[in-house]
Amino acid sequence: MKNKILLLYFLLCFSISAFSQQYFFKNYGVDEGISSSEIFDIIQAKDRTLWLATYFGVSNFNGTEFTNYNKENGLSGNIVRTVFEDSKNRIWVGFWGDGINYIENGKVHQISDPILEEYPSAIQFFETPDGTIWIFGSKAIMQYINGEIKLVYTTKGPKDYAIPNDVIQTKDGTIWVATLGRGIAKITPSPFKIEMINAHNSTINNICYSLFEDADGSIWIGSYGSIFNYKNEKLKVYALQGKRHRNRVGSIDEDEKGQLWLGLYGNGMAIYDKKESFKIINSSNGLSDDYTYKLLIDSEKINGLFHRITDFQNLEILHLFTIQKKKDCLTNR
């Protein structure tokens, strides 16, 4: 991929009653400290800092400066697919093909195990309430318990689990995994049981990018050109307007108003209030481009702060303010 703008500080001011919008930008680049122009994942840790999985290691941003970790200072590799914070405040690092590490108190810890040599990809992590770290690789599901790796499941055939892209655990304890090409994996943790839900046995698209459980207990599934609502074993599909390949729903989050925010790979972002039509925000009304891979609402959601990754290359931080706080839009965070 060609390098372009790496980090954008994006401020968007909304009026309470009017539709007029004003846009304010402040740009950051590699010169300001981010490790790479290609970004694959983003989380906000409990200390409110941001962690970025990039093509050249991991970047931690405290709002002022970046701290970077890569192979030169301890990581097993440089091409990082995902980052995750566990209940012990450790930052887990998953690689496309270099196993897993975790960062604790600024120190990188490497994990060596024969299972990781055979299944070296770690695309998603998840922690169950008992402290077990689940590791979702491209063809295997593993667990990290008391310092050891345990192989839980491996792909059995062409219609089986493979290539996870997102994972959640719902209130009933079920783990749901969105996969790229195999639909949804529904997992009962103990005793372990896996069920594939896809176009072969339901109307869910085989290509599923994202998952989210809202405040009402509904599961929302981001797919290719549409989102699905799954509740009480009933499925409802909502198609987004426009070309399907421009509406790949890579990320879902919910704001304090109960609205869903969708990161669209090809059409910017969408806001859905679960009643009316989708409102699209893309390059036609201010975004730098139309490719949003990951979106999240951070701990300052009372002020409407959003972070988004665009086209694997741009990190945009988006603030929403009322007109009464318009002056705040001119103040750096």
C-alpha cells in the first residue's frame, strides 16, 4: 500500500436543531510518532490511552505522544493484526503469522509453545469471566490458561470455522465469532460446543465482519451490504442503500442515545437509530475518504468522542459537540 496521511485529528460540530455542520481538522503523521501508515485495529485501554495494531508493530497513544513496540524492541514480529486488553491490564498482541505476545507495564512478554508454531496466526482475542484468554486463529481456536496454550478446536472442513474477524460474548455467556466466508460461529464455552450459522443453514451472509450486542440484548451482525438483527432466535435483515461492495459493515458500536454507528468499508460511516433510515457520513460531507474499517466510542462518549480507522492507513478522531460547545471544537484534546 502507498503511504498517505497517517493520522488525522477530525472535529465535527453538530447543531442541536440545525443541519449545518462545520469541520475542523488537525493532521498528524509518522513524523509525530505513529509506527506505520497501515493500521489494522484499535482499542482504548482502561487508562484511556489508545493502542493501535499496525504493519510495523504496536503504537500506544496517550493523547500527546506515541510509544511504539516492534521486533527491534521485543515483539515476535512486526505485522500486528489485533490488540486486546485483559482484566489484568495486559495488552495482548496478535500477529498474522508470528504467534502472540503481551505487554505488561511497558515490557514485552513472548509466549513460546509448539501449538503456536503449528497455528501461528492470532486474529482475535477474548477473555471469559474466569480469566481464560481465548485466541482465535485463522484455522484454530486456542486458550491461554495459567501460562500454557491449549488447543480447543481446529477447522474440520470447507464449511467450518475459519478466518475470524470479530468476537463478542453475550450476556448469556455465548461467544459469537464473525468470520470472513463461513458466517457466524456460535460457541458455548463450557462444555465446548461450536455451531456454524451461515448461508448453508440460514439467511445470514457467509461474509460477516462485525458483531455487537446492544443494550436491549439484540445481536447485530455487520455483513456484506447489510446488517442483521438476531434476537430470540429470530433474524431480520436491514439492507443499506447503494452498492453492496461499498457497504461492508466492518464495525458496530452504540452511543448513549441507543443509535448504532457503523463503520463502512467503501461508504464512510452510517448512523442508524433503529427506527428510521440510515444516515450516511462520508467524503461527500467531510470525511477524508470512504473506507472505515474500525470504529469505537471511547470512554468520553458523553462528549461524543469517536475514533475511526480509515482504509488501514488513516486514524481519524471525531468529536461531536452541540452548538453550545462550539468553542470546544477549536481546542485540542
